[in-house]
Amino acid sequence: MKRLTRTTEDRKLAGVCGGLGEYFNIDPTLVRIIAAILFIPFSALVAILYIAAIFLVPNDTEADQA
């Protein structure tokens, strides 16, 4: 079963975009570009969702242990 995790391999800030890229099997750079584009008109919402994902989505190393 595939789980959403924050990556430790392709990490820029907290690994959220890298983890989303791995989960959806797309390039994490594309996820980062989409997030940056969405940040312009929806800055507060994107920032809140990103920060929430940092605390709610486990690292891939933590998910392997569970």
C-alpha cells in the first residue's frame, strides 16, 4: 500500500513537495513550481496547508518504522 510521506532524499524545505511528487509519481520540481504558482494568489491558504503537512505527514524513515 502506497503512503504519503515527506521525503528525506529530495528535500528542499521539509520534504513535503518531494513526498507529493513521489506519491503521485511526478517530478518533485513540478510540484514545487505548482506550489509556487498557487502561493501567489492563495498565499495564506498554501502556507497553512504546507505547515500542516509538515506536522501531519511523517518522514519516510518514520513511516518505515511504523
